[in-house]
Amino acid sequence: MIKPKMIIFDYGQTLINEKEFDVFAGTKAVLLNAAKNPNNISVKEIQGLATELNKEIGRYVIDLDKESVLEVHNHIFQKYLYEYFDIELTKPHEEVERIFEKAAISSETTKNIENLLFYLNEQKIRTSVISNISFSGSLLKEKIDTYIPNNNFEFIIASSEYVFRKPHKRIFQLALRKAKLAPRDVWYCGDNAVCDVDGASNCRIFPVWYKGAIKDVEKKTPQSNHLEIYDWFELRDILERIS
């Protein structure tokens, strides 16, 4: 095992534990604060269409092997969703998604992540982020900076801004190019067996399967060699033992 020059982190359930995702609350907040709804379209109707659209673009499918590896930016998605019902958004797309996210998602940092990041910075091990997320890159960075204000992430890649989703090789290769590092010098930490662990491994990046924020029984297990941890202190201890 080679000590990494950089560790790249997933976002959701890795850096940040998203405890709740209430899409109805998010849409209700948008209708109340950022939209004109002349036909009194209900939250239920809007979410019904959103569910149909997500299925059609291959998002949130049960079988991860069939999930799309191409990302649809949230601004485009919400533009279609609201214009379909003749609902006028009265605020910029950036503000609309912020209103939705704040109302829909309850979050907290994963246990001991800030201690690990402080340690990595002390050891001069570089850090960055790749996230499968439809929200804009600016909102993703804003959330990370809010919950982990002292982070030293060199770059934050949101799939919404770069076409491809994990486990597609292109998004990992982009990170390697940004870091100017070979795969052997990089580790990737994430909670998803397919997107994070196998995706990184397929690009010859060493994968770490973080399971500290996983609440549901995993239906998938990684097909590649990997390190499995439940607490970030475990990763710190492992790094300290590598010369």
C-alpha cells in the first residue's frame, strides 16, 4: 500500500451525512418563495412529473448498473419542470435551487471528518472532492464551506458541471488531470460500492469504502479490492502506519 499524495472524497454520506431528503418540502418552499403559480398546480403534481422525468433520464434507479452515467444539471431540470406547468420562477435558478435544498435536506458532517482533514493538511496530503450531484457546483461548494469551513480542498467537482457521473471513468480522469497526479498516487473515499469504490478502482485509483453514514442495508458490494472503514480515525491510523 502506497501512501497517497492526494485523497479525493465523495460528498453525500461521506463528507456530509444527508439525514433527510424531503422533496415535497423543497418544492413547497419554492412555490411559496420563488414562483408564480397562476393555475394553482399542487406540490404533488410537480413531484409526480419530477419522478417521471427522473425515471426517463435514468436517475435514482434501483439497479445501479442501469443508472445513467450522464448528469442533467438541476437548473435545466427545474426549468423544464416549472415551465411545463406554466409556473414562473421569480428568482434566478441559483436562488431557486438554494431555497429547495435548504427546505428539503437536513445535513451534518460525518463523524470525525474534520479531524481527518486537519491531519491530512498537517501531513501535506492534498485533498479534493468529486460528487455525483445535480445541484450546481457553486451550491455544492457553498454547502461544503458551510459545514467544513476550514477545508483545504484544491478543487470540487460536481457532476452537474462536467457531463459525466461516477462510476464513469471520465470524471475520475478529470480529477487526475486537475491534480496532475498518476492514479497510483491517489486514494478515493466514498460510500457507494459501485460509483465510488469500483469506479475509482477501474481508473486504478485506490478505493476506500466509507460506511460510517450508511443506514440502509447495502444491496451492492464492491467487486474490486478496497479498504473498508466505519470511522475516519481508522483511516488516520492506517495512514500513520504507512511509511
